[in-house]
Amino acid sequence: MYSKYGIINERCGETMNQKVKQLLQDKGNNHILPFLWVHGEEEAVLREYMGAIAASGIGAVCIESRPHPDYCGPKWWQDLDIILDEAKQRDMKVWILDDSHFPTGFANGALKEAPAELCRQYLYYSSVQIVGPMKSAQLDVSKHAKYVKDPFSGGSIFAMGHGKEKRQFDDDRMVSVCAARVDKGFDASTLIDITDKVQDGQLVWDIPEGKWMLYINFLTRNAGAHDSYINMIDKRSARKQIEAVYEPHFEHYKEEFGKTLAGFFSDEPELGNGQLYSQNNAIGADQDLPWSDELEEQLKLRLGEEWRGKLPLLWMNELCPEEAAKMRYVYMDLVTRLVEEDFSKAIGSWCEERGILYIGHLIEDNNSHARLGSSLGHFFRGLSGQHMSGIDDIGGQVMPGGEVYPKKALISGRDGEFYHYMLGKLGSSFGAIDPQKKGRTMCEIFGAYGWSEGVRMMKYLVDHFLVRGVNEYVPHAFSCKPYPDPDCPPHFYANGHDPLFRHFGVLMRYLNRMCDLISDGIRVTPAAILYHAEAEWAGNYMLDQKPAKVLMEHQIDFDIIPTDVFVETDRYRTKLGKVLRINEQTYKVLVVPYAQFITDAAVKAILELKAAGFPVIFINTLPEGIVNGDNKLLAELSDCQVVALEELADSLKSLEIPEIKLDAEYPMLRYLHYREESDLFLFTNEDITQTFRGLVTVPAKGKVYEYDVWKNELRAVKAEQMGESTTITVELTLKDGWRMSLAKAIDYPKFQEAQEITAFENVGLKHPEFSGFIRYENTIELPAITNAQLRIEDAFEGVEVFVNDESVGIQVVKPFAFDLSKKLKTGMNQLRIEVATTLERERYYAPADPADFMARLSKAQVLESTGIIGKVTLAILK
């Protein structure tokens, strides 16, 4: 994937964009904070790695505490003292991952021996089918009101209990006993609460005629995968995270808070019910559900004393979709609000009061962001207290050509549409619409792609997220452990064994410049898509990535907005009228994906927008019901526009929603329009099979420049002015006597095995186990020249070119084109090309390590070529 920036000086006249001016002088801000995994290493190693991070052009670090043996203990403070000292010397910032174990919520073991009432609690049920009529039927419900783990449910490689045995609790208790007729399926109209017929654990009931199902609803602390974790929906329990982690750090380093110590990072906090990392954990699935006393009180307030009799609706909805929808919505709404208040906002407020930031991400994978289990039920509420929006991309989730295939990622099935059309935009949308986040969106990136991942793939990944508006990054990871650390590679630098480390540094400098360009301003996004969470909780629905794909493939940028923007209008600064304004974002249309049920707030906002003449488009059909309001309002939606998904793009074009135009359709062209001093346009071609060439018309006028962010060069671009628009030509290309020698990274620059070659071929065929540097040398005699460009058809992986022992730069993706004009001289010239490989082949052929996580998960893989492949040409203009 190749990308270009266009800058149109509309508001600045002939004055250069000041941010670009600063970047051209290598004066920019830092937007990168890589994980540094520490394991209790000696001081010299910690200082060496801080130096390596700084040498990469990175100005911050996030200390990954998971592998440390003494988190919040004497050795931890000793190591952190060293890291903070090194950071101050290098003018770097330090962030800290907020727990000793993954995921966040272990509270450094504070719940291991805590009173039971502080530990996680779950609601579940047992069912018994009976046939009536039957007088005085008797059932010992006490035997049913206990959690028994399904012996056939299987396990997970991630089922970390952080103890030799799972803690057992003895406070399981019944909540209610309900019954419903099931002659033709579950019938909500017959659902009754018969809890009052239970005495001393014995149910005695006169069963009416028909086939009935009894539901014994009970509470347990013995379900879930993590027993020694905080309860995210219990204020006292969630507070333990602050007490056990945040406050000890404040006691030790309060003078550094808001100075060298920038903030804390939460990694994938979870509700923890059900089977860990299940992809079938939407509300309604047969699983235990999160519970707390606070939730029970809220249910009473929302539903009255009848709440107990409605509990079976959390699982059953065969013949009662509307009743089940209302109960499930209430439950999920309350749970996610408690997560927001008790956990996310509590930590965010604590940090804010002490002058630091709170960041991180939850699990979004394969649509988990709106579900329970390994996530927090609602993307926006789960990250509500954080000061940046946050997402992560690991282990083959986003990948070149991966919009549909493959169907499997690192440890689970893979929804390519979600990762390519939804993930990045989900993150950047929250960064844009929440004033607290100030336009910042963080992505944890690169982790667990394996040793085959090099700067070529990394460049693809950062461009993928940059064009979607992500402007803060946490590369995963630097590891202080001796190479090769088997834990979720690749690892940058790798004690000096990484051949691509210098190339990685060039990539990081590029990334920092790009992030600077898309910070402190506004992303121009003409469309808004309504977040599908409530629709999923309540009934049948359409995933947001379906319309997102349509918009993205037709160059119509968008944000994903939650219904909360219509409820918390002050927080989100929401204004409804002829345009929809949320915070600093302005939208020209609202797209509502198919939803069987919709919320009262959404309907009322849509009606207000409609009355102001603002277009709202429903996909496929109008909603059938209002999940928390009066269905009579639905009649007022009857004249809203409804279009089939496949007709959505044409409908938006008819409304003149797109702001850029192509001379020919090209579904894989992505763009970002960012506005600060000037209008900035980023274009990327995500088609890995062909080059994009065409005319792009953008909604701005003025002098046009192309800023080559990789080379940090600015140049004028030929453009045709057309009234208030500008047409520019964009070309995003995938272009295509020597002696060769080899050197491992740890031995560089001592090259060996020098040999003459007659063609540029895959070096891996002759040296299958080699990883390191491949040097190609030649001597060329030239006349006087004014312009010369070296072109390399393809290479794996990073390429640096030297002319007469002077570097002319590093490239990591095609086109490998180097301007040699200022380096070549009349007469004899020494030309040297050095290609750095990944560590893939060295690790692939190494003896198997039982602790190697990646090796255990992966099968035999296709190995990349190494070295230069194809032609090397020198184009000369005398």
C-alpha cells in the first residue's frame, strides 16, 4: 500500500502550513509509546533498551508489566526508578500498564483473598420441563440453584486463573423461580413468577394444563474464567484497581505525575462472564451473565418489583421478541452504564485529578465491542473515562487483501469486514466526537504477527489506520528478555539481532510526522452511521461494517456515533438542525443500519432532524418497535427514506453527500480529509494487486503541494482549478557485474560469503536459514548528469542505498526508487544496496521452543523471499 498527502493552501494564502514547516525542520511532537516488556533485568539492559527506543525517533514508552516478577514490589520500584531516570535524561515520557497480569482487572492480586462480596458474581439459570395438570408437584430447587461447570465445555489457552486452582465460593443462591408454557416454544404471555411458592428450598406448585418449563434463576461466583478479578459493575470492587495499582504509584512518584510520568494504560478489561473469548456471547446466548448488588437495585428502579419474573427473558425469546427485547435492553443498558461509572470514569477522574492521562482499549475483535464476556458491552461506554479513544490490531487481524479472507486469525474466526471497514473507524469516531479525547485515537499495533512481520507489513498497517484517522500508536513490543523471546513476536531491536531495526526507526519517524499532520484539527466526515449496540442487544440487526464498507468503497467518509450523543447532549455538544453537529464534527446525513428495535432517544432525535430537513436514511426497512418507549412514535418515521444496502451509495450521491469525486470508480482507494491551517488530503491504495491512476476532485481551492512524509519533502503539484474545487492527478504506484555478501544483524557491518551474482533472485533458496543483511555492490562509471534515479523492482524487506559510502535513504515498500542526483559524480562511483530481512527464517528453522506461543498456534507457513527480486535499473538524464 502506498500513500500520498496533498496539501491545499486555501486559508493560508501563500503562507506555508506552519505544522509542515516545523516538520520539514524535524520539529514535531511525539505520538508513539511502544510497550517495553520488563522482566526484572539488570540496570544496564533497561538503559540499553531506553536508548534503543529513543534511537528509533520515539519520545515515550509504555512499561508492560505483565512479565515482571515483582509488580509494585521493591524490584519494580527499582526498575521504574531506572527507566524514569533514563526518560528524564532523554526528554521522554513514561506510561505504565495498570496491572501485573493480563487483562486489566486483576488488581495486582488484591481479590485473591478478598471477601466474597467483592469478587465477581454472575446470574445463571437451571431449567426443568414438566407437564400438567399436576397437583402439589414438588421440586428441590436448592439443588438447581448451584453452578456446575459443563465438563464438555472445553478450555482455552488463555484461561489464566493466576493461581494453581480456581477459587471456590459457597454463596450460590436462588433469585427467583419462574414458569412459562412451551407447548409451541417459549411463550412470554404465560411467564409467571412462582418464587413465593418456594419454602426452605422446596417448590410446591399446582401445575396447570400443558407443557411447562421451570426456570430456577440463581447467583454464583463460580462461573467465568477469572475468579480473582474485580467486578466491573460493583463500585467497591472496581475501586480495588485504583487502590492496588494507581495509588501505590502515586505514593512513589507523585512529583513525576504529569511530568515524566504521563499516565496509565488499561489492557482489555472484561466483564468476564461466559466462556473466555467466545464469539457467541451476545446477550441471549446460553451463558452466565454479570451481576452485582448495584445492578439488582437498578433493575428494581427500572422495572419495579416484577424484575425477578422477567429474568428468563434474558435467554428466551422464541415467541416473545418484543418482551425479550425490552428486558435485554434494560439489562445491557444498566450493565454498561455501571461499567462506565464504576470502572472507566472512576479511573479517568482519578488520573485527571492528578494531572495524568488514562488510555487503553477493550476487546473489539469480531464484534465483541458490543458484547459481554471478554469485552465491556459497549465500546463508547467502556472507554468513556479515557482521554484517548483506543483500539488494537494483533495477529493477522488487519492484513493486505484481508477484507474477506482468511476466515481465521490468531486464535479464532476472523471477520475481515469488521477489521478492515469498522475497527479503525470505530476508534477514530470516538476520538472525534468526545471532547475529553481531544481528537486523539490510540492503536496498539504490530503484536503477535510473528517473526515474519517486517517493516513492509508495518508500513501497510500504519497507513491503514492513519487514513482512518488514528493518530497515536503503541507498537507491540520491545522486550528486554534475551533474543529470541517467544512471547508474541516480533520484538524490535531484539538485543541487536533485528536486521530491520534502523528501518523501523525510519518508519517511526514517518509515523510521528503523519500523526502530527492529523492532530489538533478536524476530520471532515460528511456521514454518520448509528452504532449498532442497542439494536444487537434487542433483536435482529445489521452490523455497522455493512454500510461502512459501502461508504468506504465509494469514498464517503463517516463516523460511527452511539445513541448516547442524543441522550448526553451536553457532554457530546450535540446540536440538531439542518446539519448534525457532535463536538466539532459536522455531518450531512445519518445512516441507520437495519434494526428490529430502536431506542426512544434515537427516534426523537431522528424526528427532530427530519423536521429540520436533515436527511436520515434507514437501510432495508424501518424499525418494528421502540425498545424503551411508545411504539406510536414509529408512525412518524413512515416517510423517512428507506433504501436497500446495495442502493445506499447511489442514494448518498443523489443527496450530494460525497465530498471527493473520482473520474472512474475504484473501491480500494481510501482518503482522509483533515482540516487545521489547511485542507490536507491523504490517499492510500489498499489494492495490493494494481496501481491506482486517475483524477481526484477535492472540495477546496488554492495552491496545491504534495508532502512526501516518508522523505520529509514538500513539492508543488500540477492541479486544475474548477471554481470552488481542485482537480489533482494522483498516482499511487506499486513499481517495480554485482557482488553479494551476507551479515547477521548482530555482526553488522562485518559481511561474509562474498560471491559474484548474475541475477537478483530469492536468496532464501540458496541460504534458507539466513536472516540479516544482504549487501549488493557494484562500481559504475558515469558522464556528467543532472538527474538519476535508482529503481529496484522488489526487495524483502527494508532497502538502504549508498553512493560512494553515503546513504541516500531507506525505503520499506514499493516503489523502491532512490534519487541519486546529488550523490553521483562524473567518473567512477561505488554503488551499494543493503537489504535487511525479517527474523522469520532464522526462527523458522530454529529448534522448536515449547514456550513459543506463536509456534504453538501456527502451522507450517509460506516463507517470504529474501533480498532483491527482479531488475535493478538506473535512469539517467544527462
